[in-house]
Amino acid sequence: MDGMRENDSIDGHRHNHDAHEASVQADDHADEHTEDLTLHEHTLDIAAVRAKLGEKSGKQYWRTLEELSDNPHFEDLLHREFPRQASEWDETVDRRNFLKLAAASLAIAGISGCRKPEQFIVPYVKQPDGMILGKPQFYATAMPFGADAIGVLVESHEGRPTHVTGNPDHPSSLGGTDAITQASVLNLYDPDRAQTVTFLGEIRAWSDFLKEAETLVADAKAKGGARFRILTGTVTSPTLAAQIQNVLKQVPGAKWHQWEPAGSDSAREGAKLAFGRYINTVYRPEKADIILSLDADFLASGPGHIGYMKEFYRRRKLTGPSGTMNRLYVVEPTPSVTGSSADHRLPLRASDVGQFARGLAGLVGLGSSGTLPPAAKKWLDAVASDLTKHRGTSLVVPGEFQPAEVHALAHAINAALGNVGATLYYTEPVEANPVNQVESFTELCADIDAGKVDTLLIFGSNPVYDAPHDFDFTSKLQKVETSVHISTHFDETAEYSKWHVAESHYLETWGDVRAFDGTVSVIQPLIAPLYHTHSAFDVFAAFTDKPGLTAYDAVRDRLKASASASDPERFWRKALNDGVIANSAYPPISVAPKFSAAGLPAAQAIPSGQLEFIFRPDSNVHDGRYANNGWLQELARPVTKITWDNAALVSPRLAEKLGLTQRAAARGGEHGQIVSNVIDISISNSKVTAAAWILPGQADDVVVLPLGYGRKNAGFTGSNKGFNAYVVRTSAALWSAAAGTEAIKKTGDDYPLACTQYHFQMEGRKILATGTLLEYQTNPDFAHEGDETPKNPKEMTLYKEFAYPGYAWGMAIDLNNCNGCNACVVACQSENNIAVVGKDQVMRGREMHWIRIDRYYSKLETKTGDPGGADYDALENPQTFFQPVPCQQCENAPCEQVCPVGATVHSAEGLNDMVYNRCVGTRYCSNNCPYKVRRFNFLRFQDWETPSLKLIRNPEVTVRSRGVMEKCTYCVQRINTARIEAEKQNRPILDGEIVTACESACPSQAIVFGNANDPNSRVAKLKAQTRNYPILGELNTRPRTTYLAAVRNPNPELEKA
Amino acid sequence: MSAGQPPMDSPEIQRLTPVLGPGHTYASVTDKISAIVLTRRTSVGWYIGFLLAFSIFGVMNIAIGYLFMKGTGIWGINIPIGWGFAIVNFVWWIGIGHAGTLISAILFLLNQKWRTSINRFAEAMTLFAVACAGIFPLIHTGRPWYAFWMFPYPSVMGIWPQFRSPLIWDVFAVSTYGTVSLLFWFVGLIPDLATLRDRSTSKPKQIIYGMLALGWRGSARHWQRYQSAYLLLAGLATPLVLSVHTVVSFDFSVAIVPGWHTTIFPPYFVAGAIYSGFAMVLTIAIPLRKAYGLEDFITMRHLENMAKVMLATGLIVAYGYFFEFFMSLYSGNKFDVFLVQQRLHGPYAPFYYALILCNILIPQLLWFQRMRTNVVVLFIMSIIVNVGMWLERFVIIVISLTRDFMPSAWGRYSPTFWDWATLIGTMGMFVMLIFLFVRVLPAISIAEMRELVTETSEEHK
């Protein structure tokens, strides 16, 4: 990717923006066309025409009588570029329509040719540096995300950012991304974005806002600064923080509050408990042999997770039976991505995880003890002995949503095991202003109640939606005289705020941001703001004495000032080019724990029989901020495979106790629609109604309430989906609340959930091969046990085998490295212009993802395949495996033989090419595909009208319309781009030169693509391993995509038990 | 039947029940049959029936219009179930379209005289069924406006259809069958059209029938040519009866889907087709002879013979079911074994049991002559067999697709309003065409019936 990052100059950016501005204007223009689509025929006033003729003297030419009558509608018609036809424009431009249009536009050109254009349209006289039309450019930037920033390289086509790739130089990406980062580009083009400044819902000019800001500052100064408050999410941007400090300086006494609904107060407070102050922890999973996660989903969420995943899986790469692996233990209440890929997983209630941590602290000699059920006790002993055997190479990771004491205990345990400095280190906090956010927010609410707040600036937070319900923030916000909300959407908080400033997307603004280890990146824009939006920096600037200071200048000046380099300009350019500022990561600090595990107060255990309700941010929409992102909404959640909704997750045993059931609906069935019981949940003096979902592997008596749904004002895609768990969340019980079983009541209603994979058994088929490291060592060929793949398939056919003398593209997917994180699915969707179909269509089994991630539970026998009829003991803690399934690109492809029109054909390099414009849509190929990877456009799923969505498309991939079959192509457009480059240089395509979208997104490098004919290619080496096997090899389809069996590394001590 | 005849269950009945009622002469046969078209007043019942069928046909047109506007997504199909009602209906209608040509061609070659009075409308029914069937392959495609790509026409791009695909074989098989059936039917009609021309009193009728009669004058040379053409066409049509459904079955047996990939399909599909075809002939013949008083021409012997054919083909179908089942288990192929379990215990098991009931168990009543000669029982039975055969195709096509190789991709199918509208709509079209047919063309071959008069009178001498 490095080679493709070409831009090294600021000029390049600027040109880039200018170029785009023209296209943005063009789009605005296009917008006008689509408004008022129907031009009504207006009756002609003959009398008026006569009068007009009478007035005129000399030679008069008129085009029609309408014009003569000065009919304003006709004027309007003339001013449009394509009158009438523009409104009828459909995706089907057949020859006839084209000719009609051509004739019409010719006629119009004749009419309006004598008019001067109102604006000048200037073509490139000098092409911007590095830009070749038709060739994408890559720019490095960073996506701020909570207390972290993810370094990305963004692909830009003629000034339109279309696709996001990880930045290998950035510590929180290391080249990988996650689903949310991949989908962030869709947020930019979201048609529901707020577009201007508004006051009480009415459009205002930016200058009005500037004026208002000036008055507000003056007022605040006069009335005392304490009446001026700022509420933000977690801020890690040094420049933005400095700007906020500037505001606070301008208004002495003003206060900065913070609230992030899914933030990690516990981590901060845990550090304070252990070390006496706020400290940031950075893990080095690569250095650890034994990792214990105490309810931490550190591979899939939280600061640094992409980098951690990359590091973690570097220790799980096996090149042969002699390879070694790290070992992961996970204690958690509900199956997470991390837990599902653990070598040992223990389901425990969230409150028992604290007990577990105490017990573990005791076993490593810290003098505490915890009470645990006997089975867990045995597990704890084994883990403790394994950890103590690996002093200095072990790691204990506490979960973000565990209480502070668990974090403190983890710090103490890590210290006792000698891991500090080895598998983790401490730094200064990366947040600009670390505070206990609940306290900070509570203080703000109390002050509002006390009438001490006149002005409130809200940024990076949506408190009307996501504040704990006991704060009743909605009514509080209404008490504030002037409230200013800065957000990308006109959301719930905007509804109750006086001023709303539309916020720019990170791809539209300058800025900087700190990653989980302190590394600073410059956020550089790839496109001028699509609408009249402003960055938070601009808004805060309005409240300072330099309202005109741009973020660009601020960031640049700040950075140059801090540069020790002799050539600050060069330093700045390098920072932009690299996407990271060299050596900006915080150095490790040494801190001594001031904490005694034995001295902890007795934990409040939830009595058995009580239910534990825990709140978790959603894996896709996070705390709700991404609710309006269709890619994320339609993405099946890693473990539950639910799309478009959240559901209250219950364990099978609890479901049995409460009489909760679910069933596959007749329409869509297991691959689409699951009908679940609806329950009323009454906790914390509030009530919410949710659909229940039975989740194998969840700890008993635990109910998970995923946050981020039930939004009222998210936009077209995100509003009124799922249930709002914030409604029952209080500040006292942010992450877990206890209640008796009577808190759950079946309403008697059922609710359909869109679930893309309900069936979780392999039915004894050779689909996903798994084994343990020991098995692998003793029987390297374990993946082929019971394999019925024909040994000599060439003897099975009368025809001559097709030879692949040149390239033979192939893919190897190492199941050992896949944890189902979904990054590849969204990367594919973004790269290949894959449509979002909506909940209704997903429920009919028609989602369009070219790559799906199948999830299977192993060692599980159920009678009917439905959890409803399952054996509850087996469902308590099943082993979970994930398998990404793109098109298998069979050499002996069943799909190709049955297509009546030859729309799917084999390429000389072994791809199953799909010829979209030849496809008539018989769907025979899909029926005959044993892997069911083909996707059909049953309806017109693509959005062809929304102007902003036209910008997001990858111009190198056909946008498919209805009636056409589509599927994974191994990113054939990328193959061809590389081929052109290679042919220009008269050399073969190098290994690693072609990176498919899924491969480049994968943080654990589970997917490898390349030329299988080249024995030195990475893919050929993987395929040469004994773990390599095809899915359903007995069908003799000879797939080019093969899998490497998953290997787990269990602790023999626990295995025996 | 008049009193004094032997009881129904007498073994004599077969010999004694004639294929033509007693006392008919050339003139009476001609009068009676041509009167339906030419002189009898069109009954109110015909108008009501026609209007009803026509409105259902309208529903079909709306359903197809909406389909063309929106796309196949208005149906219940999905991934993995790419084929739903459309293909089920196609196979079902094609199956029904087998009886006509079988009766006309094969029974003609086998010199089965009893075929005479039923062959004309059986053939018409065949054509209409093929017309109904022909709609589906066109409309089920995602882009029907390009469906012509399935024909081997000289495209400027030099692209041909993909001849390895069974769907292409289908295109040839069905279009050939349709063409030959139409020719055969039309050739058989020529002498009758001439009769109608000669007997019609109004000018337009004379002109239309005259043109259709192709100048038939009934000379010996005409008859000689006519009969050799008819014989040749019968010979040509005979293999087609067997080939069409064989090729249709290839759509499935060539694919690798468990439940489709079965070598027994060709004979089993052909038997099933004849089974359902005869059932449909009965479904039409029984009300027709009642409505137009044709009991003398379509006698109990016809009905009984058709019942026997149904019984025989039904047994072949049962054999097919058994061996499909047996081979799946015997092969030990895990996918096939699983399929059998799914049919018996899966979510769609009720459909499988209903199919066994309709196609195998209930038709066993036909072993009893009392049943075979009971018009009401036969009519109900014919409907049941038609339903059963539709279910058979549903079980094979749809249910096999719901659970194939990858458990992660398993799904379910449920038809939408538009699926039903299209199915019922084609039934409306079929009935509408039958109504038009009996109104404007002789439903029974006059010329052949005249021959029969000679032959039977000789027999009775």
C-alpha cells in the first residue's frame, strides 16, 4: 500500500479540494433538478401574449408562445439543463430514451445557446499533482473514535473518498481496520446529515452563529463564567483540547464536562485506585504467552483493539505442527468476539468476574479471596497456575465495563506476575482531560437544576438520547437558556437545543487526534465539506478571540512549533504522508501500585436467583452514533447474526425458566427471519420492551441489553429500530443492574428479527475443521480426517483438464486467525458497491453481502437444530468458530455449467467471472452453488437517485441493477489494476501486489490472496500446509478458496477435568 | 345408462360399454357436435364461466405487470431458494400438457379406438397447458426483456446460448413440443373445420372457418394425404411426449442439489406427467360431457380407461418415490440421507405426507370398478391427483433447496400474494382458453367420430 500513497504535498490537497468544490456545486445543481419533479402544465394566457406582442417593437423572435407570455414556469423550464426528462430519468437508459433525450437536449441547446453561463466552469488547465483521472489516490488520515483514533489510508477517486484501508504505520491499525472504520465513509455521504446551522430548527447563516457566540461570551463574562458550560465526549485531540482550553480562558470560570455513554470510567478509576492517579494502559499481546481476559473484549472493542488483534494473532500463526501459540482464557458473562475465539472460556455473571479477579489475586499472592462456584474454582486454579508459570509473559486484561476494583486488581496481578514493562506498559492518559465522566456529568446536571447554567455547548455526545435515565436530561436541557449542539445529524439532542451546528465528517476537516498509545495523527480532509458544515474546532473558535482561525492553521502551527526537526515544513509533510507523527507515542512511565488487594471492601454479590442486567455498547452501532449507517445496520452481529435490531440476550436456561421461545418464520426462515418473544423489562424504576434472544454460551441469569438502538432522530436508516436500553440505565448502575426474575414479563407478543444465520450446527459435514494444538502435533493431517475429497479428480472426467499456465488466483483463509470481527464484510461492501437491502429484505433471506461470516458451535448435538429444542447443558458453553465464506471460485464450478446464457464463465486464471450485462437472472447458478455465495438483485436494491450516494461508489465496479446475479470476484478490478501496472513494467505481478478488500481489512491477516501457481507466494505456502482443506471437498468442485483448520490451544490441565 | 343394463361392477361391462352410444349415424354425430359451435345458443352458464375465468386471467396479467415493474422480489423466493412457485407451476403445467399428445399420438399408433372422442379436447388442453407453462420460464427471469438470449439467434456480438445448461435444452424441448402439438392438433382439425365451414350460415363464420380449412374438399386424395400426414405427425409427436418431461427433469437431475440430483428423474417425471395429464383430462371431460350432453360420445368406458391409465402411471410414480427414497438411503450419501430425514421430519414434512396421500394412497381406490365408474369420485380424484402432482413438484424443487449443503445458508420459503395470484391466474387463463375452445371449435373430432360410427356399427352387427 505504501507505494500507492502518492501524495506528499499540501498543494495536492488544495487542488484536490478545488476540484471537488466544482463537483459539489454540480451536485447541488443536480439536486435542484430532482426537486419539484413534476412541472405542471400551465394554461397559456393568450390575452397576455397579445398584450406582450403589442408592447414589443421592432423585430422580435420568440421561441414559443409560452415564453412570450413570460410564464415563469417556462423560464424555470429553460433554466434547467434537462427540462422534464431529467425528472423522468431512470436507471434504464435504453436506446430509445437516449435518442429522445439527445434530441431534447439538442433542442434546448438551440434555445439557450445564446445565454451566457452564470458561472464559469473551468477545466483543469494544469492537472493537480499526482492526479491521473481514473486512478485512485490514497491519503493518510485518522478516524477519531472514543479514546482512540484509527489510522487509515483513504482511497479517493477524483476527489471522492470511497474506501478506507488501515494504515500499517499507525499503531492502532497496523494495516487492519474494523467494521465501524470501514463503514465510516458511508457516514460522510449519509443523505440524512445535518447540512446547516439552525436556530430553533430554522436555517441560519454561519455569521449569525458567530455573532451569537460573541454575545454569549460577552454575556458569560458579564454574568460570571461559571454559567458557561461545555459538554463533550472523550477528547483526545490536542488541538481541539487546546481550543476548548482557549474558550475556558476566554470565559474564566467556565467548566468543561464530559460524557461518553460507552466510555471507560472504570479503567480511569481503576488506575486511580491502583496508582493514585489517572494512567493509561497499553497492552502488548504479542509478547504474552498466556492471556486472561476478565470480561474484556479487547480484540473487538475498546482503545487499540485493531492493533491488539493484529498483535494477538501474530502469536497464533502456525506454519506447521511444530508451531507454537499463545493461550487465551476468557471469563465473561456474554459471548463476545474475544470470548468466542478463546482457548478456554468460562461464562460467569459480570458480578462474579470481580470475585474471580479477587480469587486470582489471592492465588498470585496478593492476599484476597473470592467466592466462586466449584466448577469455576477449578478453572481459576488452572488459570492461576498457568499464569504463574509464565511470569513476565502473561497478561491479564480487565474489561472496560467491569468496575474499577477489577481494573485495580488486574494492575496488581500484572505487577505481581512481572508483566509490567513486558506485556503491558503504562503511559500518561491519552485523553486531553481525563475525568470521571459520570461525576462530571452529574455535576453538570445538578448545576442546571440549581439554575447555574445559562449556556451549554454540547459536542461529541447525544445526551438527550444516551444520558442515564435518572438524569432526565431532556428536561434539564430545556432549562438551559442557550444550548448549542454540534453534531453530524439533527439528532435527539439537537431537537431540544436552541442552536444546532452541522458538524463536518472527519474526512472533511483538518484536525489531529491521539491514539490509544499517545501517537498523534493529523486528520487531513479528502473532500471539501459536502454541506455547510463546520468542525468542532471552528465552533469552539467562535467562542475565542480568534474566531477566524482555521483548524488547518491551528494544527499546522501547533505541529510545526512542536517539531524539533530542522525543517518544520518537511516534518509537516511527512506527518501528512505517513498519517502518524513520528515518535509522538507516549513513553512508558513507571508507576508503583499503591493498592492492597486484601484491603478491598467486600464485594456486593448479587444473590443467586437474582437476574443481572448488563449494558453493552453494540458491536455495530456502538453507543448509537452509527445508527444511521446502513452498512453497519445490515451487518450481522458477530455472534448473534442479528441485523437491524438489538435484542435482550438471555441464556438458554433462563429462557427455559421464563418460557421464552423463538422460531424460524415460514418466510426467510433460518436464513432471515426469527420470531422471538417480546418481554417487558422493569428495572431501575423504568421499563423497556424488547425482543428476547436466546444466546448459547451466555452465563445463566444474565440479561444483556445492547445500547445504541431505539433512536428517535437518527435519520431514515437508524430511527425507531430495536429498543432503547438507555431508558433503563441509571448513573448508579451504568453497566449492570440486579433485579429479581419478576423484572421480566412476557408480553405475549412476538417480534420478527432479521437474523442471517440461525442454524449453528454443521450436521456432520466437512465444513469447518478444528482441532487442538496437541492433536495437530500428533496428527498433522487432522484436518483431513474423514475427508472424502477425490484423490485423483482428473480421472473422474472424460474431458481434458484445463491448464492454468499463467496465474492461478487463489485464496487461503486461516480459520485459526478468524474471530468473526466483520471488518472484511464491510470492506467488501464498500469496495464492491454492494447494496443495502433493509430489514424487510434481510428477513426474506435476500441480503447482498458477498462475503459472509458463518458461525458454528462445535461439540453440540441438538435434536432439531433450534435452540428451542436444544439440550440446555450443551448450550451452556459451546465452542464457537467463525468461517468467512466468499465465492469459492471453484475450478469445477457447478454454477458455470447451468447458466443458460453463459453469464458466469471461467477465466483463464481460474476466476468464476460474472458477466453482469449478460445475466438474465434465472438464478439457476445460485441453486446449484453448494456454498450459496451468490446474491441476487431480487428488486432494485441500489439507490440510484440519492445524489450523495452516487459519490460513494467505486467507479471500477459495476453498479448492479435488479434482476442480476452477483457475487465475489476476488476483487477482479484490483487484479486488473495490478496487471496493467505489471504489464507496463514488463514484469510478472508480484506476490502481495494484489490485496483483496477483505484481505486488506482483516486485522488478523486470516485471509491471504495470491497466485497459487507460484510456489513462493504466501497463498501457495499456506495451501501447502497440512491444515489446508476445501469446504465440501467430496463434491469435487475444487475450490480455489481453501481453509486452514482452526487450532485451539487448550490447557491440558483443564482438558483432563 | 338405461335400465336393464348389467350392474356396474359386472366383468362384462368393459366389453359391453361402447365407446360410442348406440344409435348414432353420421348425421347425428355431425349434428350433435357441430351444433355446440354453430347452432346452439350460448348458454348463460358459458358466459358466467367465461367471465369468471377471464377475470382470473386478468389477475394474472396484473400479477405479471406488477412483476415486470418491480422484479422477482415480489415473490417469496430468496437465497437459497432461487426457484419457487414459478418453476413449480412450469413443471406442473408442462406435465399436464402431456396427456393430450399421448392420447392423440401414442394411442393413435396403438390403434386404441376409445381415444377418438377425447383426443381433440385433450390436445387442446395440452396446448393451453403448454401455453400456461411457457409463461413461467419467461417471467421468472430477473430481466425478462432479455429472455430471448436463451434462443440461438444470430447476435451481432456472436454470442450463443450456453448449450451445457439444461435450461437451454428446455427451451428447445418445450418449444418443439408446443409447435408439434399445435401442428398435430391443427392437422386433425382440418376436416372438421371444413364441416363447420360447410354448415355455418353466416358469412364471417364461413370465411374464417373456410380459411382455416385450407381448402379441404374431402376428396379421396385429400383423405389419403391427410391420413399419412396425421400418421407421420403422430410418429413425430410420440417421442416428444417422452422427451419433454425427460428434458424438464434434467433441469433438476443435472444440478448437484440433493433431492434434484437423481438418475430416476426422467422416467419418473414422464410417468408423473402422464398421471397429472390424465387427471386434468378427466377434470375437464366430466363437466364437459355433462354440460353439453356428450355422454354418448364420452362414455363411461372412456372415463374408466382414463382411470386405469391414472392408476398405472400413479403406480409408476409411487415406484419412483420409493426408489428415490431407497436410493438415498442405500447410497449412504450423507446429503441424500439427510434429505430423506428432512422430507419425513423437517419443517415441510406435512407437504410430503400430503403428497403421498394425494398421489399414492387415495388413487388406490381406482382398483375398484365401482370407483372407476363413479363420475363424482373420478372428478374429485382427478382434482386430488392434480393437487398431489403440484405438491410433488413443490417438494422436489422448493424443499430440496431449503436445506442443501451449507447449514449456515439454510432458509425457508413461503409464497407471497403475487405467487398465488400468478398460479391461480394461469388457471384462469387455462379455463378461459378451454371455454373459448369449446365455443368456437368442435370439442370432439367429427370426422373421427364418423369413422367410429362405421366401425362400431360393424362391431355390433
